[in-house]
Amino acid sequence: MNLIVNGKAANYSEDCRTVADLLSLPEWNRRLVIVELNGEIVAKEHHGAYLLNEGDRIEVVHFVGGG
């Protein structure tokens, strides 16, 4: 499935069906992120319910601690 993730085209397997599936991949730390799907914020408790579709635009924002 072709998606736009953080502004870059990316191809994911058909097993990547939901936001939760995407965030379970090794490149994401799902505990500390906010996800925007096609311009709408997806609440963490709904990551498993939001289905991904060909061409979706996803922004994943990481929280970084600092001082």
C-alpha cells in the first residue's frame, strides 16, 4: 500500500491496515507520538480503529524530552 508518511512516499505491506499496525513497525516509538491522518488528529485510543487506505497522508510527530 502506498502512503505519504511525514511528507515522503512510502510503500507498506497489505498487513499494515490500521494506524496501530503502522506504529507497531520498528521505526516508530508508538508511546510518544501524535498521529494526523489526512489532516485529522487520531486519538491514541482509536489507533486500532482507523483503517489506512491507498494514498493516505500521515504525519507522525514524536515528543522529545529535553531541558
